[in-house]
Amino acid sequence: MNITFNDKELEQLAHDDRKRAAKMGKVRAKKYKQRLDDISAAITLADLAEAPGKYHELIENRKGQWACDLDQPYRLIFRPHESPIPINPHGGYIWSEIRGVEILEIDNYHKK
């Protein structure tokens, strides 16, 4: 899948192992790189449904965004490039039609 970044710092950290480890710590830096590699290797978001990281749709004020686990309690948050996001007749998102994502942030949204 195609990956873009909403946050310049996260984009820079994606490409610099040393800075990523210094900024995020070794564990989160490793998970961040793993998740980006997994997303990049996938053809569609559906390919990640059973992948490590528990990729899942978000709800309420984050509807239209997805997240996956990094180091607890932090999540990598992203949204599809497709606009509008493809939906089925029942209103659910069609993961198999999502072919690119924009990385938004790393956050612990459960504490907010």
C-alpha cells in the first residue's frame, strides 16, 4: 500500500533508524518500523486484518480512522487515502478497497 504522512516528524522518523530510536525508545521505534513495513507490503488494508498489531477501525470522534498497536498503550493512527471511504450496503467499510493510508499520529487515545 501507498503510505503518506500528515506529520513531518513521523515521516522523518520512518526513514532514520537512529533518530527514531532516540526519539521513541527502542521498543516503540522497532514496532513503528514493523508496522510501516507491514502496511507497505500489504496490497490492501484487508491484508492486515489478521496481521500482528491488531489493526482496527476507530469509532466516535475518530470514525474514519484506523489504529494498530505499538507498545502499550500507544497506537499508530492512520486514515485511508480513499475519499469517500468505500462502504458496503450495510454501512461497513470495505477494507479490501483501501489501497493507501495517511499516517496521522502516535497516541494513547484511551486516556483522553
